[in-house]
Amino acid sequence: MFLGVNVDHVATVRQARGTAYPDPVEAACLAAAAGAHGITVHLREDRRHIQDADVWAMRTGQPLPLNLEMGNSPEIVEIALNVLPDEVCLVPEKRQELTTEGGLDVVAQYEALENSCCRFRDAGIEVSLFIDPDPVQIEAAISLRVPLIELHTGTFCERQGQERQACLRELVRAAEQAHAAGIQVNAGHGLNLENLRDLFPVPHLHTLNIGHSLIARALMVGMTAATKEMLDLMSEY
Ligand code: PXP
């Protein structure tokens, strides 16, 4: 199982004061040295944390494959096609949300997504779709012939007990459905050192993208230790 470290919230701390520090690229380098496998940044339309210059700096300033998380808006698509990250993960984006809320409605946005997926594919960028563990949405992702999906684990992480078990069953079915169609299955949102073990029954998980909890933990123990702790736990998968 691979770890993609989302460093958005390093930029959140920087933007809070308009300083030049802390530097998300430096955090990415520390995560890389600690054994992470990829770096994720989300260039939001409102630029609340990651800025355009960060995305360019990530391209050359750190050694890991870069996953650019983004809404499917014309402005951000053009930026992605210029920066050429290794991977883009298309997510729904609402201005007022605290963080990404739920997966893409691939069915409702099929044509717009198809158009962007083709452009990214032609540019040599791998496309991932962030989706809920819903069989209808996964079927639509299969029709779009994306090489990977990221299953939204946010609801699973928020629930407890029986409700979490019900979410788990949906995630298991979704992972099996996508894997059977030859799609790489990633997952992310809301994962932390406390809830991650509960996700382990989900088969075929390739990469976990983890941000907020890891950066929060890094405030206490440092980026290197926080990355290693997560990798140690993931090694039990
Ligand atoms: N994956 C996607 C698609 C996301 O939108 C986010 C949040 O930016 C994450 C993973 C990471 O979530 P968290 O910060 O809760 O670990």
C-alpha cells in the first residue's frame, strides 16, 4: 500500500499570515525522505491554501510523483495542462466547503469529465476520479476508461459502530467492482492513525492520500516522524 501525502495544510498555515514559511515543498521533501510514495496538492479555485507557484515548485522541487487534486473547471484544467503533473484527481469543489464534500457525480457530469479526461490522457497525465463507493458512479468511471479512482472515505471516517461497518461494506464492494474492471483503487479523506485500521478489510487498495491528520500530527512530532508513523501503520494492511 502506497502513501500519498497531501501537503495543502502546510500552505494553510503559511496563508494564515502571508509569510513565506512554512514551505509545502520542504514538507514534501521531508515526507519523501521518510518514505512517502507521492505528493498531493489541491489547487482550489479560491486559492485558500496551495497557490499556483506552489504547484510549479512541486514539479521540480521535490522528488516524488505529483498528484494534482482539482475541480473540473476550465481555468484549473488549463493550469494542469501547463504544469503536467504525473496525475490529476478530479474532485467536486464548492466555494463554501471546509474540505471536499463527497465524491464527483460522474453520471451527471459525464460529458464535461469525458472531455477533460481525454485532454489529460492526450497530455500523458493519469486521471483519477474521486468518487463515493456507489456502484452507479463506479460504472460511469469504468465507462470513462479512467486508469484509477480514489474512493471517498470521508463518510466512513465520520461514522462509528454499525454505521461505519455499513460504509465499510460499500467500500469493499466498490473496490471489488473497480478492480474487476482493471481500475487501480486509491482511497482518501478523513483518514488518521485511529480510523485507518478499520479500513483494512477493503481489498485492492493501492494508494492512500492522507493530508490533514498527518500534517496536524507533524506539528507535534515533525514531518518525518508523522510520515513514518503512518507508513508503519499502513504496513499492517
Ligand atoms: N483525497 C481527496 C480527493 C481530497 O479532496 C482530500 C482533501 O483534500 C484528501 C484525499 C485528503 O483528505 P484529508 O486531508 O482529510 O486527509
